[in-house]
Amino acid sequence: MKSLEAVNEFVIKFANVNGTGSASANNLFAKALFRMGLPVSPKNIFPSNIQGLPTWYEVRVSEKGYLGRRGGVDIMVSVNPQSMPQDIKEVEPGGYFIYDDTKPLDLRLIRNDVNIIGLPLTRICNEQYSDPRQRQLFKNVIYVGALAALLDMDFAVITQLVGDQFKGKEKLVLPNIHALELGHQYVKSNLDCPIGITVRTSDQVGEKILLDGNTALGLGAIYGGATVAAWYPITPSTSVVDAYEKYAKRLRIDPGTGSRNYAIVQAEDELAAMGMVIGASWNGARAFTATSGPGLSLMSEFLGLAYFAEIPTVLFDVQRAGPSTGMPTRTQQSDVLSAAYASHGDTKQVLLFPSTPKECFDMGAASFDLAERLQTPIILMTDLDLGMNDNMSEPLHWDDDRKYDRGKVLSADDLDRIERYGRYLDVDGDAICYRTYPGTHPEKGAFFTRGTSRDEYAVYTERGEEYEKNMHRLMAKWETIKQYVPKPQVIRSKQKTDTALLYYGTSEESSREAMDYLAEDGIHVNAMRVRAFPFNDEVEAFLHEHERVFIIEQNRDAQLRTLLMAEFELGPDKLKSVLCFDGTPISARNIRKQILLQMPGYNVTPLRRERVVGNGE
Amino acid sequence: MSYQVPKFRHPELPRNELGYTRADYEGSVSTLCAGCGHDSISGSIVRACHELSLEPHKIAKLSGIGCSSKSPTYFLGKSHGFNSVHGRMPSVVTGAAMANRDLLYLGVSGDGDTASIGMGQFTHAIRRNLNMVYIVMNNGCYGLTKGQDSATADEGSASKKGDPNPFGAIDLPGLALQLGATFVARSFSGDKEQLVPLIKAAMTHRGFALIDVVSPCVTFNNNTASTKSYEFVREHAAATGTVDFVPMREEITTSYPPGQSQEVTMHDGSVLHLHKVSEELDPFDRSSALLALERYRSSGQILTGLIYMDKDSRDLHEVLETSRRPLNTLVEEDLCPGDKVLQNINASLR
């Protein structure tokens, strides 16, 4: 058997039982590698459950800087007998299967093409600890210590990290370091180490940080000046408001009075959450909510009101696998169409697609400027993969000279200077009209906000031509919006090509890695990352420039492709689909395979050795 | 279409402390049916706001959908209004109130808007003790869709269509009491002498103030077999007592016989006088209020007037400990922690 050999390039997956504290230990492992200067991409694949069901944690380590899912597993750390049969099948030939050999491995599971490494985790724990919870928790830390020896990691980095993570809880430091040493020592004394896959200190991290997208969004809302957060708990968006609250408690307390410069209301449902955001925004505060697919469905009614009555609204949609409850703890990009056209009647909603935590922060903060400038809902579309996993990211930055763009709002003095105020009067010719906040002026500027038709002075009317005029103005505003939303990013191949990739959000990293694979296959492509809807003019030009464009996305129905076809009236000959919707992040190998299958002149048999394996492949 | 009311008024209309006449509190001409109870309630709102010398632009009027919810167009033309979504007015008010605690929030809803489609939001606004006045224009039917029974229609009551309602009614004051509402009243659109002081008291109360106003639908539900008709309500209404509201700035001139009246000082210093209060009801005791409601209901009578009030009510802002300064007045310096703090956060993420 030929064992896999690699330095600083591999995929390791941990198979654990939910609720046993494994995620913190696995995170410790990933962060230690990050501190060794290695780009890492940890992904928590967890069940909708508090305790007992199988859970996985996959870490991509790549000195080359690939942060997406590659596909396949080089090292499997199997700590959960429930999922062992599936887990051992996933290991690449020549890979490593590490398991708890306190009990012998089921002979039927043994694979001859995989290195099988036993660690007596349960036995060590039973000898060392009497408390059942300690046995459970430290088992995880012990295998991290063992891995340090197997992979030849810098042990001092891990012990230092333990010290940092338990800052303020010092009495936990020594027991954790002891557990790490137990694993480390066992391997050093009993096993051949290191194995064929090793890590070496590198310098590929620089100033980068390790942060989840939801925390970045919560921080974006703090920096963007949001004062009202209304929300209803739903995975995977809950940690957005958790993060907002955590930082608000630190950064938003009035120094003089100790009172809070923010209000968080946990609503009775997502309908109410959106109503609160609209009410607060109507009244001149910056407000937001965070939700996921089922919440977006409930909010659709209100999104129509906000679109039609032109009320700034900020919604962070952390997408998960639908429809209905779907797979609530698995990732997808499947709310694109329902968000883009949210609500009954003719509606078009502004969408933003961040790809990294830094972009979550930047676009999260910018959402408030955009919503107030454009007077319409801004729906930021992230997903579970970006939102709940630690992602390596450029550091966050804020320009201290930056002023919030509060949009077109009239003050009492402004109102005194105009003869007659019309809320829906297009004074500037950009189809964006002037707002007034309630309470501004004793005599002027009051108007009635309504979801029913009205004229330019906000007076109720059922005259068809007034209604039509207003709907035309909203389409003219849609054109204005294109100039404000983030532009796409383009990567040009050094070779001339008529083929391109187009992707958005969390498909970015895997798509870029797939481009390198395709280049090895002799296929050169240009690439565009779309960052917003409405699509900027650059998107249309890019599509026209190529003969075929592969639209890469994580849903069944090719939703962004549908949107592109509808907006630009393009046909299926030009726009091809690359899809992944099994609930795990799309992998680079998967993208490559799907593209090869659709390229003219390429045999359906992949050119590189490929084995169809489980999750996400 | 809405029509503006002609601006011409008698030159000697009485002016309040702010120099406003009642006309300054009016809105567009109503498009509701002639004789609609809702228009009388609008009139009472106008009178209450005028007599309280409220600045019209410091009031925000919000509603859901339905005949009742159209009515905010017909009063307080100088106030911002928001005709939101069916049954969802409470959430919009919640957000608005969080943004600016210095406005007075007047929510107007109907029985369909509150007791059916909006039941969830209604109950949670009560539970949070949102600082607002919530007026239900309660006619027991859906007017705009031509007279279907609503959830507040009494069992056996029949609208113009003639079929007796087979389901029991949801009693909004009773429900509100159970949910912990801090101000609960019921009135009748045809009794301005009772309704106006109740609206004033509700506007001065800090917290959620419900006034359920029986307001007959002259077109679909004012027939003899209906329990929400003018005639039926006049015959079956029993008042808890008379309420006099004396604003903070005014001297108390009326004298009340001792033993028959109770005085309540509101948080802004206004005084509420309750007199000829029934022996059976202590309006400052929740269980007494619940008992009285049930007793009148089972005897076929409609209890009106102030039913319950919590003098020590704490509203949502107090619970959330939000800044005294309205959140919508805060600027970058108050809100944005700046790059230095962000660099420290970055450092903690390496």
C-alpha cells in the first residue's frame, strides 16, 4: 500500500458525538495550525440536535491557500462508533484512519488500502478520570495531543493556545495541558510517528484572522450604527444577534448614564421581527434582523410593504438547506429566488452576496447606508458555511473618517424652505424621493405611509395611472440601485478563452481552486464573482463576452442562473449549471468534475483518478 | 380617495394651551359609511388630543388593515401615519417606539385585525408592556369584505346576513388582563363623555393601554339580532364608574364627595379621578377586574369604563434600560467604536 505523503496540504475529518465538547477541541486543533502560519478552513458539520447524534468537523489545511472544500478525506479521526462504517469509507486510498482501539475494530470495516491507527482513548480516560463528564471532555483533548505527535506539530503552540483560550479561567489550563500530554506521550511511546502527512511552521497567514461570518455581521451592525435589532431565534442565523448583543454590551453603553444605546427585541416570530425593523427604520433608527429560509418566507409579506412604501430595511439571511424545515443545520444557497422577488405583486429586492467574514463586516455595515440611500430592503445573503464556521479572513478595518450615509431625509429647516412636500415626488430625477421622520416639524412634512396605492403626495388613490406611474418610478429606481451596489470581481485567464465561471458567496474558494485544476486539464477560464442583485452592467457584458458560462451554486434549481436568464433574457445554451445541494459546502473536485462533464470534447470519464465518496463529493 | 377637510372654521373656536383649535387635530374627510361608529371614535381622539394640548406632530398613528385601520387618515392630519399590514401594527409600533421613545404612539385596530390575524402580535405587545395606546374599533364583523362574523362576535349574535354566530366571542379586555396588560378599558363609540377621558388617561399611562371600543357597523351589523348594534349596546352597557381626567397643568376644580371617588396621580403628574365606582370592582386589582368582567358577561351585560390600571407600570424601555435619548438621534460618535477597537478585536482573533 502506498501511504499518502504530504506536508501542509491535507484534509482531516473528525467524527464525533454531538454534545460531547468535541467542537472546542477540534477548534483548538485548527487554531493551533493557524497559529503555525498555516491557512486552515474548519467546517463544522453538525446535526439538528443537542446531544447524541453524529457530528463531524472537517479541517482543510493548505499552505497553498486553498480555503474551500477540496473533497475527500486524508485523515479520519473516528471517535463515534455510530458513524464508523460510513467514516472509514470516506478515507482516500493511502489515507489514515485513527480510531479508539479500546474496543477492537469490527473486522468487516477494515480496509487494506488505508492506514489504520489505534489510540486507546477510552482506556486512557478511564484510567485518568473518575468523573464521567471529564472522561468525555478530555477524550477530545487527548486525541488532539496525539495528533500533535502524529503530524509532528509544534506542541508549544498548542499549549500556548490553551493558555490564551482559558484566559480568566486559569484553573482549566493545567488539566487541559495534562490531557494534551497524555495523548502526545502515548503516541511518542507506542506508535511510529510522524505519519506520512506532517505539518511545518509556515508564514502563509500574515495579518489574517479566524472569524465566523455571523460574528462579523454582528460587528458590522455595531459599526454600521444599528440601534434596533429585532429577531426570532433560528439556526443558522442566531449567532448574528448573539454577536451584536455581545459587542453592544461592551461598546454601546452610554458612559454618563450606563444606559444602553441599543435595543434588542426577541420577537414572537419572524413576521413581527420584520415589522419591528420596518417600524424602527420608518422612525429614523438603523435597524436590522437576521433569519434563515423559513423566516424569510414569513417576512415576505412585510418585505413587499417595505419595497412599496420605500422603507429602509436591513435583513441578514443566513441560508440553510430548505424547503420547509429542510436540513436546518446544513448549508445551501437556496433562498436566492425567494429573496430576489420576495412578496406578492411586482417586487424586486436588493441582494448582497458576501464571501468572507471581512465582506460580511463590510457589507453588513454598508447595508445600512444602502438601505437608507435607496429606501428599500437590503437582503444580505450569507449561509451556514460562512456564518457559523471560522473562516480565515483579511483583518477587519474601519475608516474613522467615514460618515454614515443617511440618505434623503428632510429636516425642519429643509421643510420650511419648500412649498409643498411630496413623499413620493421624484425631485432629483434619480427616482429616490425625500423622507421625513415623524415628529420633525409641527406643520409640514407629515404624511401617511401605506401599502396601498397613493399619489406623489402620499395621498390614497385608486387611480390606475397614478399607481402605474409609481410602479414605473420604482423600476427607474432599480436602475439607480445598480450604481450603488458592490460591483462584481473578475479574474482573467492568461490564455484567451470563451469559457467562464460565475459564482457568488461561499462557492468562491472552491471555484478558484477548481480553476487551477481545470488549467491542469487544459481548460482555461475567466471568472466572475457576483456580489449583488440587481446585476451591474458589468455582469451582462461578461456573459455576452463568453460562449459558455458555468454558474456555480449550492442549490438544486440553479437559482442565480434563473435570475440571470430572467434579467438578461439569456438561454440555457450559454448558461450551464454546476450545482451542489447535499447540505455540505461545494468542493473543488466536485466543480471540476461537473465542468468536465459539460465541456465539449471532454470524455465523461474524468482524466484524473477520482473516487466517488460520501459527503459533498 | 381621501378629501381634505375645508380649512375654514369659525374664528372663535376654542384654542388650547398651544393655541390650536380642534380643527388642528382633524384629518381628511372620512370615507367610511355614514353613521359608522369609527367616525365617532375618531372624533373622540381629536377631542382628547386637543384637550390634552398635545403637539400633533409628536403623535404617531399606526394601524393595520380594515375599516378601523383606515380611520387614522381621518384624524390628526399633522401627525405621521402608518397604515401597515393586516394584524401587524403592534410590531411596527414596537420598532417605532424603540427608535424614538419621545413620541406618543396611537395604534388603531379592529376586531379582525386584533382578535384574528393579529392575535399573536397583540398579545406580545401587551406582554412587553409597550408604551402605546391601542384602540380597538370593535364591530364584531369584517366590514370591508361585506360583513363576515369576526372573532369578537358573540355566540348567537346574527349580522345582517341572518345566521347566528356558532362560536364564542374572544373578549379582548379579559384576554388583556390575563396577559398582564397594565391599562384596560372598554367603551362605546356612542358615549363620548366616557370615551374621551379614557383616551386621555390611556395617553398618559406609561405602558400598554388597551381601549376596546364597541363601534357598531351600520351597514352589516346594526340589526336587531346583533349584540354589537347601537340599540343592544345602549341597553346592555353597564359602566364601572365615571372617569375624569385632569391634565398635569390644570387645577383640580371639581369637588368629589368623599368615599365615592378615587384619585390616581399619573407618572406625568396628571390626576385621574374615578368616581361612583362600583363596589364590586377595584380597578387597581387585577383579579377583581377579571371577576367583574366575567360577572357582567354572564349576566348578559357589557362592562364599560376603566376596568384595570397598574399605577406602577414599567414600560419596555425601562425593562430594556435603553438610553433616555431617543435612539434615532444618536450619531456616529455615539454608535461607532472606531478602528482602534476593531484592531483589538482583530488581535483577539489570531
